Amino acid sequence: MTTQDSKPWWATSYPDRYYAYANTTVTLGGDPTVGWVDVAMFSSAPAWLPAASDLVAQTDAAWSARSLVNQIIKDGKVQTYALPADEAAQGTSTSTSTSTQGSTATA
């Protein structure tokens, strides 16, 4: 008897296991906040999951070291949001904008 090598559903369409995506319903400084997803946690692709080309792939090390606070997607990368120097010097604060148009799940 031979064992057939079966790949997970995501192996072809999502070459990496861990991804960050742009959550456009919540922004910081006008940039989308980060949603995190481990595609292996799903038995099949959820309808809301963008194509891998629209996600920012994460290595195992980056996934393990990720921050869950003040993270944005900017220039195609995950970055920590920093209040612009002129606003920080003035002591002004920015607010997080939210939309009531539904939400996306994060992992």
C-alpha cells in the first residue's frame, strides 16, 4: 500500500502559510491597518480571503515576531505607524477611523 502525498488546499494558490492583508475599514494616518491570516487554519479558502498576490507573505520568523499594535500596510510592507513629527510636536492626536460596512475576520 502506498501513501499518497496530499498537499493542503492552500499550497498551490498560497505558497506561504502566513500573510498580512490591508484592512481598509480601519486606518491609521490614512493607511490601512494590518489583518493577519494563517491560511492553514481554514479547511478551504474563505470567501473574504484575497488572492496571495494581494497579500504580504510572512516568514515563520516574521509571523512569530509580529506586533498587533499600530501596524499598517504601506508601500507593500507591514510597518509600525508613527505619528508624523509635526503632529507629535504639536501634541495633536490622530483617531482611528472605522467603517460600519462589515468586518473581515483576522487570525
